[in-house]
Amino acid sequence: MVLKTKQQYIQSIKKLNAEAYMRGKRINDVTQNGMTRLALEGVGEIYDLSRQPAYSGLLTRNENGSTISAYCSIHRSPEDLVKRVRAARLICQKCGVCTASRCCGWDALNALWYTTYEMDTKLGTQYHKRLERYSHLVQGKDLTCAGALTDPKGNRSLKPKHQPDKDVYLRVVDENRKGIVVRGAKSMIGGAIGSHEIVVQPGTGFSEAEKEHAVAFAISLNAPGVVQVVNSQSGGERKLEKGYDKGNVIFGSSESLVIFDDVFIPNERVFMNGEYDYAAETVSKFVLLHRMVLGGCLAGCGDVLTGAAALLAEYNGLSRQLSDRLTEMTYLSEALYSQALGAALQGQPTPSGAWFPDPLLANVTKLSVTRLPYEIQKIAEDIGGGMLACMPSELDLTNPRVGHFIEKYYKGLNGVTAEKRLRAARLIESMIAGPGRLGALCMHGGGSPAAAQMTVRQLADLEAKKTMARKLAGIPSDL
Amino acid sequence: MVLKTKQQYIQSIKKLNAEAYMRGKRINDVTQNGMTRLALEGVGEIYDLSRQPAYSGLLTRNENGSTISAYCSIHRSPEDLVKRVRAARLICQKCGVCTASRCCGWDALNALWYTTYEMDTKLGTQYHKRLERYSHLVQGKDLTCAGALTDPKGNRSLKPKHQPDKDVYLRVVDENRKGIVVRGAKSMIGGAIGSHEIVVQPGTGFSEAEKEHAVAFAISLNAPGVVQVVNSQSGGERKLEKGYDKGNVIFGSSESLVIFDDVFIPNERVFMNGEYDYAAETVSKFVLLHRMVLGGCLAGCGDVLTGAAALLAEYNGLSRQLSDRLTEMTYLSEALYSQALGAALQGQPTPSGAWFPDPLLANVTKLSVTRLPYEIQKIAEDIGGGMLACMPSELDLTNPRVGHFIEKYYKGLNGVTAEKRLRAARLIESMIAGPGRLGALCMHGGGSPAAAQMTVRQLADLEAKKTMARKLAGIPSDL
Amino acid sequence: MVLKTKQQYIQSIKKLNAEAYMRGKRINDVTQNGMTRLALEGVGEIYDLSRQPAYSGLLTRNENGSTISAYCSIHRSPEDLVKRVRAARLICQKCGVCTASRCCGWDALNALWYTTYEMDTKLGTQYHKRLERYSHLVQGKDLTCAGALTDPKGNRSLKPKHQPDKDVYLRVVDENRKGIVVRGAKSMIGGAIGSHEIVVQPGTGFSEAEKEHAVAFAISLNAPGVVQVVNSQSGGERKLEKGYDKGNVIFGSSESLVIFDDVFIPNERVFMNGEYDYAAETVSKFVLLHRMVLGGCLAGCGDVLTGAAALLAEYNGLSRQLSDRLTEMTYLSEALYSQALGAALQGQPTPSGAWFPDPLLANVTKLSVTRLPYEIQKIAEDIGGGMLACMPSELDLTNPRVGHFIEKYYKGLNGVTAEKRLRAARLIESMIAGPGRLGALCMHGGGSPAAAQMTVRQLADLEAKKTMARKLAGIPSDL
Amino acid sequence: MVLKTKQQYIQSIKKLNAEAYMRGKRINDVTQNGMTRLALEGVGEIYDLSRQPAYSGLLTRNENGSTISAYCSIHRSPEDLVKRVRAARLICQKCGVCTASRCCGWDALNALWYTTYEMDTKLGTQYHKRLERYSHLVQGKDLTCAGALTDPKGNRSLKPKHQPDKDVYLRVVDENRKGIVVRGAKSMIGGAIGSHEIVVQPGTGFSEAEKEHAVAFAISLNAPGVVQVVNSQSGGERKLEKGYDKGNVIFGSSESLVIFDDVFIPNERVFMNGEYDYAAETVSKFVLLHRMVLGGCLAGCGDVLTGAAALLAEYNGLSRQLSDRLTEMTYLSEALYSQALGAALQGQPTPSGAWFPDPLLANVTKLSVTRLPYEIQKIAEDIGGGMLACMPSELDLTNPRVGHFIEKYYKGLNGVTAEKRLRAARLIESMIAGPGRLGALCMHGGGSPAAAQMTVRQLADLEAKKTMARKLAGIPSDL
């Protein structure tokens, strides 16, 4: 069977030994670093669930007779898009965090599927054929691919060609018969530390003079010159420790800055090289998928947060009094989910055979994702009570002088121990204020709210709406 | 062809000559009363569009080889539910108002389709067979059916059996071999004045002692004892006048109190009679459809309002400056639409063959409908400017002393006449503050927000969510 | 005593017989036209209350030993500003509508008090002395002054000097030894129909080339060439009728377009004539007062709406269940009030002796006024129930065929008659959807939200805030 | 001079050497522990500023001819309350965090001032005299007092007398001629670690059978049996480190669980002992002050957050594009401030001579505090960009392999170094997701939103509002 076990996956990433740094030090073993280990467990959970019959069809696809991970597949129908959303919610329900890497790589493969097809058709290039071969590789080895998009951008008021340091947009600095050499960096790469490969997409807005930046490719994360800096978020130190103060004691997320320090990319892994007209198309297809999917992700995270809040309400003996607020949390999560489903249902095919969500509804979902989860979070904070911001450390619980006081004074309803209450509260705290907190995920994941708003504006078709209004108001064109 | 023309429809309603009153007077000819005429035009538009090839399949269905109006059909698949939402948006885009009647009747037929099937199967009754025959009648004659649900309820803190006046819940007061006699009233009946028939559903919460209230049937609106009082909303007087002060100069809506003054219902039109256990089931299926569909309706009304606001922005030379706000209006409408689609996509079949929306997502859509349109409306008010609340009457425009001043001082950008600006502003005003205004439609249409919240609470499955949280927080059941 | 009775006031307005039109006809007697009569009653209420000892000091001031109406006074302290807010809330609680005229005139007098003082001091003009004399006249006769500000503006993307029709900004078209002749119009003049005088302020943004528009003056509303068109809002027709369908059966509001058809203004009533540098200053002082005061007005209207919603909840037997929502309405009204008080408390003196609200907080209050009342209104709609949009006319209640049915089916809890319920519901309806509805009042009263936002931006002092942040983040200027 | 310097203050706390634990260890020197040191710096800042002439009168008061810290004073006028709000904003602007202790102690002194006066007057006790002497002590030594209120409460659905462990509400367990012995704990005690004294107030809702819990007193934090556990919030570990990853590099906050392990309180420091009728009165006065003041605190924190967001916008070259959002942040902060000022302005005296805020407006302010800061925070997250959740550690910046890449790729506009950008972003991160984050402060500070809502409900006076509505709707009592 092609599908890896979690154990196989984790070992394969350990063996990869990609060059990565965190808090100023080289990470020598990703399975021993508390933070990266949690992130690997998250991706590993996908591997595990994918092998369970209950999720067959949802987390897997059938391709030419063999069962592959859905996370390496191309969406062939609106149903596939709907499953994309469902899978996202499921994984967030199971993990309580964004496991990013497989998702971003998945979306990147689909986006490039479309663009390479267009380029091959119109320009006579060979990119799509290369991508097909690359996909088979990924599917056959059941690899996890990170997806990379965001350039550092330097001075945002200058175009790439006017930047004092051209490397702030990743670019081709050399080229020979066998391949290209790239330099630059991609930031905010979710789950890179737990990925085998990274699929790199270009930025947007390039002209002829900036064609060196119009480059797409895939490369192993242990290729020479690929260097990661794993980001450090507030609360991250806690992930390095044992115990439950970290909140989610099983899974974690991580993001990296991935530096390309003159990295050689062999031709068969290059999917765009100078075709600047197609850069924006790739990106726009990628973000479409991402903006839709976030509705599923945040619904899943919302479910976990609702569950944790419900636990705390129960432990405090306030389930009935807080029932309205728990209902509102449910409403908010389901509203996100429902919107994502709508965007999937209205999905549209492309000549490449890949389907993509409805552009307007996907961006609408993203806008909701920048709003509703904040409400969910606010209610969790309300339900959680002052305790959420005033908890003793687990270490205090084992201190001989104060431990028994904590046990005594943090006890809940009918035999609910202090630990139970603290664990539930720590889970909420970590989702609101720890690494991978909801706010971090929803505001800028898949692009900024401003970017989504711009797309909605472009697709709004105000003229059609004006015509509707004119007719009803009795305003002829020539009045 | 079975499908009526608008003209045929309007004549058929005129000929029906149902007993109806408005502002204290008998309506002798619904085509001459300004208010009811507009309502008929709205329903008539459905008839017209249904005959256009462009909307074939969306507004029509194929039943046993003949083309019938979708508005008399049973939903046989999730696709039918999706079309239900699309049709709702389309009609609201075309009419700018809720044309209620055909929708409510449509939903009522579907709800009873399920319940009568259940009753026949479990109780050995003949209701479903009767309903099938009735459906064929409605389809064959392409009739418009109003749908009735809401009882006056009297003192809401008392159960039906304790009401001093039992008639505040419609009930069977007599029964013989041929049929039953009903007494009571149903309030807020959208579009009754433009309907041939009324399909009456029971209320909910009835016990054995209240079985006289568990009654469902259909009857012609000109049956003896059926009396309508057409409601008068703020701004309604204007609908009786000529001219554009009424805003929407083509279409209107209307609601009636329908009184059943000891009305005889022949057996073949009785679909429930005393089976109180099934009353709530009918209602819940009806509201499911309605709560989903409202997402489409309000998206369509939102489109018109956005268009009108965009017109006014254009006439004032402020299109660019107000672009953000118009985008937000678009976002809000599409968010509603997307949610309704999600609820349709997740639809579920029943043994009767009829499909219904996902209960959780349909109620979630309804909750959004009680919130987002208010935002749309607020933005329209912002864009419209102070003018929205300070307009001269059309009658002033023709007054010799002041008309030319109004023309001079209400002129817009580059030859936009005062009339153009006033017409666009009046359309917005009528949608915000006229009869059938958005607020009236969205807060209580399909039931109150509280009712939708209660359903969301019941379906929230907090236990499953607690289990998710417990796992991630490391809280074993026996900790 | 200088203070007029309501009766004296109404008679004086009737006698004035200003040239005014409504719905295409000359208003011959403002006390006989249903709409204008209600507006007069509103202003009349101020006259009545001002003579009651309970409101002495709040609605009156002591000036040189005599008691004058506060509505003709200059604010001499922060306490006066606080009383300005309190008076606004009181009058809206008593009347349930905006009685505009006296307020706008009051604010205009204060604004010009400041500007004329500045001009006299810096330019050696005589405007302030004229204004003092005019104030004494107004105080001595206890007159009601409307306040005028908004020009029609024509094509808003053009400056005044580029307008094809220069009259779209009111201007001086002729001048002689005795006075000036003005032409143009001022729109949205609250309460003009119930005013003796109109105090006209210029627009803003005028340059040397546009000095003809920089004009301020006061004139009687029955001066030759002053022509009013009283606006017609949705639901306005109902105000012309007897009975309770109009909702508020005692008081009303009104707005006029006031046209200046070459009106002669004697010098002693001219308070600015060409000093374009001072136009914006007058306006900004005027709106400061207005934007603060709206917090009091909307709190007062909110109180009435809360009361009406509470009545309906009581009549329906749902007071307990709706208690949360009524509390939220209270919160929203008090939040507005509290903000307005804050703006008053932080008020600042000017060299003229007149005090004005804190500019930042006054604009902040205005922004809240464009948001919170919509929430109040939404909750009222929720509490009111579907009935709010489905009411029979009062005329139906007296029809012999249907009247008794309405009595029977609209009855409330324990002997609450249909009329009681309908009256309460009609009051809510009129405040949400009738003339002078909350939305009309709060979005653009005192200027658009965009204007208030611009002022907040200007006053935000981001540099000071950056300095705070730099210090805490440890960012020296030279890092 | 009575006023301590910061240095004197810090040394005095060090010397106090209160028994305190954090992360399972005894804190041996509060000036060496990174977390507690920051908290001391915050309180120390108050000492420093109080000695600056610029803040004389605002941060100090004149009492019997000597200048004392305002933080030990009794509010003698509405102006004092206004200064209370202004001081709160100032300190939060200067420190960017809640420095809690002096504020809570201040509020507690004032609350007890009122209650002890009432008890002495009505019951003939000596509490007020004791409190006067205690106040003089505190003023004379310029001490910082923490204020304690919240009991652990155990099973919240049980009354105190039914709790299996009575100690979950602090109580008197022994009493002799010289004093009392108390047992229990108070949780969420802001700034206890930086306080000399703790002023303890009772909970509420006690009956005769629970009089042992009705106890108020003050005690030094180094008294035998007083044990603190300093809470550990997400991101707190970072406060223990050097460098800027902690965001606010100068000041911090802290909260403790304070345990009373059979602590002896001498009589002269006991201010209530069994007078259960007065417990709720003390608490309600305390929260009144706190709920008002939070408007000032959150405005000040909002200012800092706005400044940090503005810095980041500037560094990214996006100041102009983000101007709208920065304006909205300003609006939100000022709205909070303005409401708090309104509550102060409407303050009311008590027989004791102490003034308290308007109860309705103070609770309204608190409700706004549970809402608006979340909006501020959301906008900061929007402006901050994805970077907010994806930052390398400061330690990475000094790593030889990756440091120069971070410098290169995190550089901002025109020579803005990576460090500058990271510092600004870390400040935002710490305010959103670090210890003392806004959410923690605003949702439950001064009590839960539910508690504030309940008070608003009680004070809403719906009957008066119904009367207003009845009059306008023409509903006589006897209709």
C-alpha cells in the first residue's frame, strides 16, 4: 500500500534532516524538539486517519486503480471540492490546530496543474508534463509537500524591479542546461518543518522586466542551500516543555521562513521560468482553494473551542446558564462551514481538468473567516471566566508548599479536579493566545482581508445590479 | 402547455374574487387596487419567467413527461434544493420584493408530502394519496398556493387548551362524512391576495387534549367563510397612488390575515385531522425549507439594494469613494447565498422521496438572515445620504411654483435629472422603510430568531465537541 | 414673562404663514395639515416644558436677570454643554422624534457666536455686534430658529466655482448699501415649517474665487422669496390621517428644502459676507455641537423604543423571556448618552466666551450614533415579532364584517385589547419605518459618517501614539 | 516628602520578601525574576510619574496640607472621579499594561470607606475609624495596596453554606480579643507581587448562616500564612528571558492566587466581621469604580496598540492605505474613554463623603469594555499582517548562519531594520497574545459581562420607558 503510517512518516522526516534553526540553534532532530514534534504529530494524524476505512474516499482518492492520499490529488469535480472542505474540518476537529503543510502543498499542486496546462497549450512548454511526473512521484511515495507563496517584499511601495535588493522577491539568478539556480526567501510557510518537499509558487504583479521572479518549482527541503528558520510565537516556549500548560498536549503547528541560498533546481522540477503572465494566475487559483478551505478549518477549530468552553461550563456548574453562548459559537462555526460548502458547490472546471471553487464565494468565505472566529474566541473568553488569564502553572501543582492549595481552590463541581479544569482552560488559552492561535490563522491565512475584498469588488458585477435597480425604479437609460 | 401566462394568472385571480378587505373596505377588484395590483405583478413575473427558455429547469420541473412549474413540485434531490435557492434569488433580483405566496405554498406542499407519507405508513391513513391528487390538480392548473402556518396564539404564556378563546389556534369545530368545518385565523400570510388556494398547516406543541388543532388542509381562497384582511404597512398608502414615490414602481408584496369563519373543507382536501404527533413534524419541515431559502431571497433583495445604492453613488459622482462600501454590501449578500447553498448541498432525503435541507445549516442560514441584511440596509442608508430622508414628493416636481426649483437643486452629475436621483433614492427608501421592507422580511420570516437558535442548540451536539476537546487537552473520562 | 406658551407659539407660526408646499400644494394653514401640525406640537412641547419649574435651568437660562429659553442661549461652561445633552434626551423621551428646528438654530447661533467674534477681532468687522443684537431679539421674543447648512452641491466631484449652475451653492447675487440679495437653496432643514426664523450658515471649502458663497445670515421664514418644500417620507401620508396608524399620535418631525429665490437680507442680519476663510470654522463648530448632542437625542429615542418594545413584550406575555434583549437596548442607549456626556465634559472655551464640545469625542459620539441605534432598532424588530410587518389598519377595526375578527385575533394577554397591541406596534413601526425614523436621523444628522471619520483621523494624533509604542518596544529613533 | 521614588518602592517590596511561588519555585528576589521585575517596574512608573510636576493633581491629592498619592485617596467630587479615569488612561499609555495593584487597592479603600461609614452609623461599630487610621498609614508611607475580591467559589451552583469545603469562600475560622484568624484564598489578584498590603473584601450573597464569610480587612503581604502563587500565562516564559521577544520590554503585569493559610488579622485592620448585609454593598461600590475605570485603561492600552500598528504600517510603507483602520482604532479607544468620563461626570455622593460613578453608566462602560477592545485587537491583527504570527526569535537574529538572512528579508521601508519591525510586531503580539493581553483584561476585569448586564437590567427602569411609549402611542392605562 502506498499510504504511509504515521510512524513511517515521522521517521522519513527525521531522516531527511533538513537544515533548520529555531531560537538561534540548529534543530538536530525534529522528533526531539518539543515544538516540531507536535507539528509532526499533527501531519502524522493525517497519515493515520487516511488509512482508516472510515475516512476512505474523504482522505483518499482512487487514481488509476491505486489508492492515493487525497492530499496529493487533483480536484476533478465539485464533489472533490466539497470533500476538500470536509477534510479540512475533520482534521481541525481531530488536531485543534492548522496542520498547514499538506494543505498548502495540495493547493499548490492544483494551482500549478491549471497554469502549467495553460502554458503548455498556449506556449508549447513542457511544464504540465513535468508536473504530472512530479505528482506521480509525490503520490507514489505519499510525500508531504509544503506550499510556498509569500515573498518578503521589502519596501512594499516599490515594484520588484525597483527594490534595492532584488532578492526580496525570490528569483532565478543562474541557469544552465540542467536547471536553474534560485535565490530569495519565502515566508510564513506552514508546516515546512514537517514536509518532505516544498512546492514554490511565484508572487504576482511581474512585468517583462521582472521575469526573473516568475518562477515555480518543487524541491526537497534537504536540498543544499535550503535553510529554514522555524518561527517563535508567543507561548511557543511552553511547547518545548512537558506537561499540560501548553494546552493542546498532542498536536501543534509551525511556520518557517524558508531561505533559498542559491539553490539548484533540476529542470524536471521547474514548472515556470519567466512566463510572468502566468504568475498571477497560479497564485489566484491557489488562494481560491485556500480561501474556501479556511471555512472548513475554522469551523473545525471552532468546534474544538466550543467543546473546551462547554467542558469548562460543565466543570463550573454553569452549562445551562451558558447554553445561549455555546449555541452562538456553534452558529458561527457552522456559518463558516456552510459558506465554504457553497463555494465548493459552485465550483468550476478548467481546461486542465482541475476544478476550482467559485471565485466570488471563496473570497466571501475568506472574509467571513477574518471576522467570525474572533466572535467565537470572544465567547470562549467570556465562558472561560477570569481563570483563563489567571492560572497557576502545572509546576505549581506539584510544589509541596502550594500544590495542595491549588488542588483545593481550583476544584470544580462534584469531584472535578483542579487538573481537569486547568487542562480545559489551558486548551482554550492556547487556541486564543498560543502559537497557531485562531487569530493568527484566520486573519492572514490565504491572504489579507484587503486582498479578498479587492477580489470581491472585481467580481461584484455592479452593472448587473444597477440594471436590476433601474428597472424596478423605472429609470430608463435615456431618462 | 400547462404553464399560465402572467395575463392568464392575473385574470384568474381577478375572477376568483376572494372576499378581502383593506383599510376598512372590501376589495372589489384586485387588479384595480394599487397595492394588490403590484403584488399580483410580482407573482405574475414568476409565471412569465417560467415560460422563458432561459429559466427552464430552474423555474420548471419535468413530471411524468410534462413541464410543470417548479413552484408546485416536490424536491427530489439536493440539486432541486439548490435550484430552490437559486430561484429565490432570481425572483428577488427581478422583483425586489418577496413574492411569498408561491414560495410558501411550495414549501407547505413539500412539508406535507413528508408528513402525510409518514402518517399513511404508520397510521394507515389516506392523507398522502389525497395530497398526491391535490398536487396533480395544482400542477395541472398551474395554481398559486399560499402557505399558512401562524396562529394568532392569544396569551402566549398559556397552552392552547387553556386559552379562554380556543379559536386563537385554528381548529376543527365540526365534522361529517364529507369533510370538516374549521374556525380560526392564520396571520401573516404572504401573498394570499394573489393566490388561488391556501395550504394550511397546523401549529405545534399540541397534546391529545388539543388534537382539534392538529389540522392540515387546502382550500380555495374564495371558499365561503374565508375572509382576508390585507395588512397595511407604513408607506402602504403610497402604493395606492400613481407615480414613483412608492419606490419600486413595478412590483409589490402583501400579507393578509386570513380568517376561517366556519369553513367547510371536503375530505379530499384534508391532510391531517387530529394526528397531533405529526403537527410539529410538518411545521419543522416547512420552516427548514423556508429558513434555507431566505438566504437566497435576501441575497437577491441585497443585490437590488446594492444596485440602487450604486446608482445613487454614480449620480452623486461618488462611485469611487464608496466602492469599499458597495463591496461590503456584495460580501453580505453573497455570504447569505453561500450559506443557503451549503444547507441545500447537505440536504437529506426522507422516505417519502422528498428532500429537505440540512437542519443545522438551514437554521444557521436563518440566523444570518436576521443579521446580515441589517448591515446591507445600514450601508445603503450611508451611501444614500441625507437625501434618503429628505425628498420632495413627485407631486412637488410638477407644481408650477416649486417644480423647477426641485429640478434645479436635485440635479446630479452630468445631466442626471432630479427625477433619476429621486427614483433611485425612493427605491432604497421603499426597501428600507416601505411595505415589505427588508427588516420585516428577514427578522421573522420563517420564524423568529429565537426559534432558529433553539434548533441550533438542539442540533449542536456539544457532547461530540467536548470529546474532541477532552482528547486534545488530555482529560481522560476517569481523571 | 418672555417664555411663550405652546398655544402662543403655534398661533405665531400660523400667523407667519410662510410660503410652503407639500405634495404639490401650498400649505395654507400649518395647524390644519396633519403632518405639519404634529411637527408644531413637537416644538410646542419644548415651549410648554420650558415653563415648568421642574425643567427650569435645564431648558432655560438666566441672562442679564431675565429667564430666557436655553434654546436661544450661548453655552458659557461645560455644565451648559452637559445640559445641552440632557435637554436633548429629555425632549426625545417626551416627543419620540427629533424636533430639530430649535436645536439647529441653537447650534447655529453658538457657532456664529464664535466665528463672528473671531472676524470682528481679526478683520474689524461688525458681525459679532450684529449677532448680539439678533440674539437679544430672538431671546426677547422667544423665537424658534431653524438652522441651515447643507447646499444641494450639484456635481459633487466639482468645486463650487466649476459648477455649471453656481446656485447649487447658496450665494450673494447682489448687494447694496442696505443689504444683500441671496440665491440658492438649503436642503434637509429640520423643523423649518415650525420656525419663525432661519439662521443660514455657509458651506465649506471655498477659496477667494468662491467668496460669493461665504455668506451667513438670519431671516424670517415669511420673507419674500423664501419658499419651502416640506419633504415627503415613506409613511408620511399616514400623518395626514386621523387615528393611530401613524404610530406616534401626538408629535411629529418635518424637514424642508428651503429655497432662496433672490431674497433680500438687511445688513443687520448678515453675519458673514465673503470672508471665505471663516466659513469652515463656523460649520465645524456647528457640527461639533450637533454631533455631541445626537448622543442625547438617540438615547432619548432609544428609551421610547425600548419602552414600546417592553410594552409589546408585556402584552404578549413574554417580558421575562425578552428581558435580555430589553437590557441590551438599554445598554445601547446609555452608551450613546455616556459618550455625549464625555464630549460635553471635555468641552473647551473659545475667546468669544462660547464653549464647544471636545472635537474628538464629539465626532466619536457621532460615529457611535451611526451604529448603535441600528442595533436598538433591530432588537425592537426582534421583540416586536412578525406582527410589526403585518398589521391591519385601524380602519379595518371599525369595519362591521372584519372588525370583530381583528378584535378577537389580535387580543393579547389578560384583557389587552387588539387596539392596545396595535398602538404599541404602530409606534415601533413608525420609529423604524415612518417619517423621522431613527435611521434617517442617525446616519446623516450632523453630517455623514465619512465626515466624522475624517475628523477623527485628523485629531487622532498618531505620532503621540507611535511614541508610546516605540518606548515600550524599545525602538529608539536612531535604531 | 511622602511620595516614594521608584527606587524606594522597588527596594521596599524586595525587602518585604513576601512568600510567593511561580512555576513551582519560591521567588526569592522579586527584582531578579524577569516576570515580577517587569510588574514592579509598572507600579514603579506610577511612583515616578506621581513626583513629576506635570501630573501633580492628577496623580496626587492634597490631604490636610500634605501631598499624598491619589492612589491612596478618597474621591471627594465628580472631578476626582474624572481624574480617576484620566489617570488610568495615562498609566496604560505609559506602561501598555494593567498595573492593577494600586488601582484595585484604591478602589477597595473607597468602597470600604462607604460601607464602614454606613456600618458605624447604623450598627455603632468602629470600622470606619479603623479604616481612617489605616488610610493615614497607607498615605503616610505611600504604600501600594492590592485589592482582593474573588473567592474560588468551588461548585458554583451551591450556596456557600452548602459547599463541601467551606474554605472556598474566605472565612473567619477563629477570633480572640486581639483579632481574627482567616482561612481561604482570593484569586486573580492583580499586582499582588508588587504590593505592600492587600485589602480584602468579602464576596456577596451571604445570609446569616454564612456570616463567617462576611469579612473585610487589610494585611501586609508578608504576614505569616499569606502565600502567593503568581499565575503563568501563555507567553509568560518569555518574560523571564532577556531581549525583545517579550514585546513590551519595560513593563509587565502579574496576577496571583493569594492563599490565607490561617492568617491572624489584628482588630485594627478588620473592617467587617460578620455584618453580612453589608458585604454586597462593599462589592458593588468596588466594582462600580472598577467598571468605570476600565474605560480609561482600555483606551490607554488601545492607544499603545494603535501606535504600534501605526509604526508597523509605516515600516511597511502602508500608512496611507491603512489610515481608515487606524482611525477606527482611535474611534474605539475614544468611545471607551468617553463613556467612562460620562459615568464619572454623573457620579453621586454618599453620606461617607466618598463619591461613586453613576451605577448605570459605569456598568454600561464595562459592557463596552467587553466588546470594543476585541475590535481594536482585530484591526491590529489585520494591520500587523501575517508577520504577527510568523516571527523569528531574537536569538535567530544573532545566529551566524541565519542572522544575516533575517536582517535581509525582514528589512522594511528605507532603512528600517529587521529589528525595528520585529520589535513593533512583538509589542502587538504581546498585547494580543502575551501575559496581560487585552482580552484577559477586558472580559472579566471588574466582573463578568453577565454581572454587568444584570446590573443594567436592574437599573433600566423599564416602567418609566413604558410610560413614555404609552403616552406617545395614546394608550391610556384604562383602555
